Amino acid sequence: MRRPTASQARAPATVLALLLIVVLVLPPLLSAYWIDVLTAVAIYSVVALGLNLLMGRVGLVSLGQIAVLALGGWVAAKLAFATSIPFPLVLLIAGLITLVLGTLVGLPALRLSGLYLALITLMLAGAITVVLSTTNFPNGGPGFLGHTESSFGNPSVRRPDIAGSDPGYFRFTVIVAAAMFALALWHVRSRPGRAWAAIRQSEPAALAAGVNITLYKLWAWALASFMTGVAGGLLAGSVGKLYTYQFPTRDSIILLAVVLMGGIYSLWGAVVAGGLMKLLPALLDDWGLPADLLTILFGVGVLQVLLTAPGGLAAQVPKDLARLGGALSAVVRREAARAERAPTGPAPREPAQ
Amino acid sequence: MPSWQDFQPFIVAGLALGGVYALSGVGMVVLYRTTGVLNLAFGAVGAMGALIAWTLINTYGWPEGLAYLVCIAFGAAISLGYGLLAGPPLAGRDPLVKAAATLGLALILLGTMSWIWSDKARSMVLPTTTWRHEVGEVLINWTQILALALGVLITLTTAVFLRRTGLGTAMRALANDREITASLGVPVRRVEATTWVVSGALSGVAGLLLSNLVGLDAATLTFLVISSLAAALIARLRSLVVTLAAGIVIGLVNAVVTPIFSISPYRDMTPFVLAAVALLFLARHQQISFARRIT
Amino acid sequence: MIEITDLTVRFGGVTPLDGMTVTFDSGTCGLIGPNGAGKTTFFNVLSGFVRPAHGSVYAFGDDLLAMPHYKRARWGLRRTFQTEQAIEELSVADNVALAHEHSRRGSRVSRRADVLGALELVGLGVAPDVKVEALGTRDRRLVEIARAVVGRPRVVLLDEPAAGLPDEETEHLGRVIRGIPEYTGALAVLVDHDMSLVSACCEKTVVLDFGKLIAAGPTATVLRDENVVRAYLGTEPVRVER
């Protein structure tokens, strides 16, 4: 619909360059520990992306995304152990099944208004967590639940053949994550994105324009579920062994905090969120500081964003940079204009200010 | 299928817990109706108060009664502080934003508790827990009786208070329409502050009781708020008596299912499932929910 | 043509619309009345935000009330709001495209052309790629009107488009509104308090007071009608002190 401006045409090139650096240059430079950390950052960025879309585009809050992540992981582990489907396909199917489950929940739940919707997601996530703590995750065992208690150590979820090593799996994860971001971007720039913008600002206006609000809310919900399901599959392949304690309720709240802090009005905010959630704790650990400080920081962050800076970091930093850029270009333009006015000889002296 | 005798201790435990869920639920409902804030940090506040009391008793040798009072005062103070700080900037915003902000408070408290107290197992024994009775074949302690009694008492007292006193009427007026109430000359800020104080004190009381009924662990106590929340939601964040009934039912069902081995592992689902069903039931007639921006 | 029969809306103890029976013919029709007369409620019934207690609305032979709200826009019902609702984070073109792509009566091929045509009709002198949040009230209103006329609407409801605008803008608005039936073939209903605008745009006008219809007919006649004047000025005769 829109013809891209010059700066918009540059952006994909920058992103692609960044992606190439991350995928090709980084892995050999990092130790195994940091590769693990960055893999987690990539995975949780995708989870954050789902919530970022829900909150920033449609104005919906879900407090249960970590439970959805666990569901995705469960389905992926089940498929990985019970079948020999290639791993990328396992991810896709896990995403699709999570999409279906998410939509089934969304159909009745989306009729609720903001607060009640958030609360019902909290309740359902709690229920899922209780069930999972009893059924556990598939680990190659028999039956539908596919879990056996074994004292010999559980087998790990298999990885794709070409990405079996940690650095290899890191590259694979980053590429899948990039694909998810591309999917999100496509949505935002086309018809669903426009409909979401209308819904977020004014549901009456959206209706008056013919937007089927229920459909588009469900679409966002389904998309977020799909992505989080895929992330769950990536997580299963990454850590190999899934346990309920990896998906605590507290993480759903922390996810909300980091997504808010990263900024919900820009997709980059999800990347920042992933970093806040998984990179910062590792850094703090490295520096010998307690991780609890982060929990406190995130709490303060939530309050700060909600009370003052709606756009979060992703909006604030570009704004500051843009302001700087604007000031610089204004100076450049002024000098150019001055040079034009006096093409021969030195510029006339400016009167004293 | 277990026998009636097997159920009895669980019925007692369930009633006691239900009483605490009820009084917490009432605290949350009154606060929500008066200020529009659904305080999801309710449990965290009580947890930290209980931990402070524990430290005062066990590390500094304070007399127990005084320490318990500090716990309740702490609950009141932190809640008031939060209400004064976060109340005005968020005053006109969607209840979702106000509730999300309390999650910020919850995280701050959780992090602080984890940092100062870490996850060591602790126990704090109220004097009422040591006074035991045998009723039939069950051993009941006075903390359990206190919990249930307080639950009922606080619900009824609050209900009467809201209807009969000037302050209560002011709270109900605020719940109805803040702007109009302010224009009538009601000291809105003072009424809200009072509500925060009372709600905070209740969270301190709940923290003390739960530390005995369930255990003194920061995370557990914090997330038990979900059960109280479930009771409040079943009451549609409105009726205090329904909150009481719902709280007791949740406590009872959760506990009574324990000896039934086939479904026992799923008993903790009780509050979640009941609340989810109640919420969906609420939604059955909804058409458009005019959503507003998150920030 | 829109045929309204015995339309009644009740909520709480109030009856904002009471047995409204009237027919809007083609062209542009005015709908006036003092504040609280029920004009916006009427629009809300047509939009589907409010369900009437009883009554019927047939537009071009179709039962409007039987359609779910978002389908009415697809059918060709468009409206603007008292406080303008142009979507801030979208560009001007995207705002207009929003209505076009959700209407079955617009095809993707002609979308860009239709959007630009609508923008030209309303005389918006702003580049289509500009984000609406950068625009002032007057331009935002025009964007909203462009959104209401793009594609092939059948009924265009305009709710106080001139509110808060200075006289020159109102004149421009008048020219735009007069052009709507010709450009789109739609029936337009204009609600406004600016009587000169209503006189300039509408051949026929309907008057509501306390939810009841008190006059309908050629605009000039209606504006001179005793009942209408009394409705606006009150029932007490005006006394001049000497």
C-alpha cells in the first residue's frame, strides 16, 4: 500500500547484516556457556514477541504465556520422541497445535474485557501448571503422556541433524527466531496490522469501518500462541530435558515486566525483552551479584513504564537518537544554506546573537 | 474411597484456609470497588510481613505479640505507601493497568524477600496453634478456628460497615463514581488512603494465619493470593457474602480432595478452574468490550 | 432510501428514542434537534452499538437491524463520530484503506485509486503517507470523512462534522458534503447544530426532540416551524424587559 521511503528501504539491509553477524561471526567467539545464554535469549525473544504483539498491537494482556511455552515444549517433546519427523517440522506442528489450543481458549475468553481476560489467562496457566507437574513432560516413555520415571537419566529431545552441536543449534534457533519476527512484521505491515491499530484505538471506529473485531483479536491470539508454541519446541531442543520447575508462574509475571520495559510499540522491544530476561541474569551471575536484584529491578521497571514512559526502552532510545540526528542534520542544513547564499568569497559575518 | 473419619481433618483444614481466602478476598474486593485497584500483590505483602515478624521473634528476640502487630502494621504501611505513590498517576486508567502495576509491587517484594530471607524453610508458630482441642476424632487447633471465625467476622463486619457508617457510604459512593463523589465534598483521597490501610492490615493478618496453616515460604504465600482472587472473581468483585462462601468452598474442595488419591494430584487446580468457570459465565452476555490503550 | 418504523430505545429509566417513524429519501438529509434529543442514539442504532427495544430499519430494502454490526459496514454503512476517530498510528492513506479493505464493495485492484479519489473529494491537502497523529482536528475530520466515502458506500452518517470548526472550514465542509451523493451514489444523513451548514447541504430535514419526531420536510420550512423553534429555545415565551 505505502511506497517505502528511503530510510525504510535501508532498514532491512541493516537487519540482515546484523543477522549475518550474529549467525556467522558470534558463535566461534563465545564459550559454551554464553552460547547457551544467547540461545535462551533468542527463544525468549520469540515468547516476548507474542506478548508484545498482543499488548502493543491489540491491547490484550496474557499472564499465561509461560504456560503456553510449556505446552509447546510438551507437544514438541512428544513428537520428537514418538515419531521420527524432522525437527523443523516438529517445530511447525508444535506451533500449529499450540495455535489450535490457544484459539479454543480464546474463543470464549476474548469476550472478556482487559482485566478479566488477563485474570482468566492467569487462572488457566495455573491449571496447566498443576496438570504438568503431575503428568510431567514426555521423555521417551510409553503411552500418551510419554513419561517414565527413570533413575538412569532421561534421554534428551533430539535436535536437527545439521544443528546437533550447541553453536549449530544456536544458529538454527536464531534463524527460526528471525523467521518468527519476519512473520510478525508481515502481519503488522498489512491488513491485520491496520485492523489491530484501529481496534486498539477505538473499537467503535473499527466496527464502523467494517473490521470484524472478534476475528482480528482471535488472529492476534492465534499468532501469539503459534509463536510461543514454536519457541517451546526450540526450548525443548535446546535444554533437551523439560521439567515443570522451568516454567514457574513467576516467569509469566517477569515476562510481562520485561515486555513492558522493552517497549510494546516496536517489535525490537521483544528482542530487548529477551535480553532482559535471559542475558541480564547471566551477566549478573558472572559479576557475582544476586539474581534477586533483577526481580526487584523488573518490578520497578513495570511501575516506571506504566506510570510514566509508555513506549518503553524501544521507543525511548530511538527517540533520543532521532532527536540527536535531527539536531545534527539541522546544523548541516544551516551550513549548506549559508554556503549557497555566498557562492563566491567567504560567508558574510553573522550579526552578534 | 476414604472414610468419613479420613475426611474430617481435611474438612477442618479446608474450612480454616477458606476462612483466610474469604478475609483476603474481602480485603481485595473492598479495595477494588473503592479505588479500582485489584491488588495482586496482596499475598506478597502479607508474606513479607510474616517474614519480618519471624525475624523479629527469632533473630532479635522480640515478644511475639509485638512482632505480629509489626507484621500487620507493615502490611498497612506498605499498602498505604503504594496507594499514595501509584494511586494518583494511574487514577483515570483502565483497571487492567492498575492491576498490572501491582504486579510491579509484587515483583519488588518477591525479589526483596528472596534476597533477604532466601528460600530457607522456616516456621512460625502462633500461640493459637499450640492450643488444641479434640472434637470427635479430629484434632483442631485454635489457629484454624480463628481463621474461619475471622473470615466470617470480617466479611459480616465489613458488609455492615459499608452500609451503616459514613465512611462506608463514602467508600460505596467512590466505587460508584469517583468524580461525582469528589464533587460532593467527600474527601476522596482520605477515604482511599483508609481503604488501603485496612486492606493492607488484612493482608498482614492473612500472612500470619497462612504462615501457620500452610507454611512460611515467600513464593507459596505470594501465590496463594490466586485462591483469594478466585473467590473474589466468583463474587464478580462485588458481593462480600459471595466472596465468603466462595472462599470457603475453594478451601474445602481443595482440602477435601486430598485423601482421594485418584484426583488428589490435581487438587491445586480447584481455585483456577472455579475462577475460570466463573469468569466465562460472566462473559456469556458480553458484546463489545471497549478496550483502551495499555499505556 | 431508509425506512424507519416505530424505532424505540430504552435504557435505565430513559427513553432516548420514542417511536421514531420517518423515511429518508435520496440525497443528503439533515437530522437536527437540541442536545439529548436522541440523534447520536439513532446513529448508534444504525451502527449496531445499541439495540432498540422495538422498531425496524430498512435501508434500500435490506433489514439493517438483522445484520451484525461489522457486517453493516461491509453492506455499505459508514459513519463519522462526534469526537473524531481517525486512527492515529496509521497514515492518512491507511486510515481510508481500512474502510475499503473491509468492505465487500471495494476491490483490491482499485484500492489505491479509490483511496486517492476519496482524499481528493474531501480536499485534504496532506500527503497520504503522513501519520494521522501529526494532524490537527480539521484534517483528522477530513480523514474520517474520506474513510466514510471511499469505495461505494450506500449510507453515510455524519455526526456533527462541523463541531468546533471555524466558519471557513465549515464552508469547505459544506461543499464536500454536498458532493457526497453525487460522488458515491450514497444517501447521506447529516447531524449538526450549525443551521447554515444544514440549510446549505440538505434538501430535507428531520427534527427530533426528547426522542420524538417533531417535524420533517423541506429544510427551509422545518427551520421556520414553530415547534422546532420552541424545542430549541424552550417553551417560555421570550420576554423583553423595558
